[in-house]
Amino acid sequence: MEHNFFATISRMKYIERWSLMRNSRPENISEHSLEVGMIAHALAVIGNVRYGKNLNTEQAALMGMYHDASEIITGDMPTPVKYFNDDIKNAFKSIEGIAVDRLLQQLPEDLRPAYADILHETTEDKYLLKLIKAADKLSALIKCIEEENSGNTEFKTAKESTEKIIESMCREYPEVDDFVREFIPSYGKTLDELNR
């Protein structure tokens, strides 16, 4: 019997982010999700190594990689619209849940439980969920920095609002603060500067 899950997931590359913004380089949810997965993994590693936490680093990476999978069905809803008010936010959360259920139905029944925890983000580890959200915001900040560096002022307000959210996350999560201080400044460098 054929199952469509991975063929559907592969379509993440066709869903563009930042649809209301003029982009110097388009970004799709596939590349964004990979970046979120890598950052989430790094945040969990930092938490374990430096702060004595016991975070599941592999789960962090997987949840980051799949965190926007529902957008294959829903599309990427612009943040100002998605969070305009609680009614819209709650309705969209419900729609995302339905979309995830549809994706899970595309897997063989015996594999669904393994993916349900990743796609529904139902892990008992609430701290890990917060780090995934932080990784998502850090990825957004990186996009803003890249756009700014290519002379695009369209992302100025998005960068400022994202920085404010990340600043509050830094106060609550030391892993995020470490990542911001140690890794974010490099995103403004040229390739030659990175290779020195």
C-alpha cells in the first residue's frame, strides 16, 4: 500500500514565508524548518552542557524540522494576521491541528504514534517546546539580518519586534542568551570574514 506522507512533506519547499514582505531572496518553510531544527538542537545542547539540563536534543531537532509541516495544507499565515486577536489565533491553532491530523493519516498506522508527538508538539517537556519557539524566533531574526545586509529595509520593523521577543526569551532561557551572544553576530559577516 502506498503512503503519501513524505511526498507531501517534500512540498514544504513550495511554501514561501514572509508573503507580505518584499524579499531580496525568497525563503521557503523547508529551509526555515531545517534551520529551526539545527538551532533548537543547539539550544538543547547548550542547556545540557552548560546548565545541567536533561533535554532531549534529538527530539528538539525533530520538532524544529517539522514545526511548520501543517503549513503544507494551511499555507504560511502572516504573523500580523495569525496573531491579530485571540479569536483568529485560536481558530488558526485549531486549523493547524486538523492539518497535522491529515498529515498523520498519510502514514502507515503503525508509524503514526512516532510522528504524532513530533507533529502535535505534545511532549511533556514544556521547556523544550519553549526552546523550539525560541529557535523559530531566532531563525526569523536571522532572516531579518540577511535582508538588512542585502540593503532591504522592508524587514526593519520585523527585526525590531523580533529582537524584543528574543530579549525577553534571553532573560528566561540562558541557552537563548548564549546563542544570541555567541552566534548571532556572525550572521552579519561576509564569507571571507567567516573563514578567517
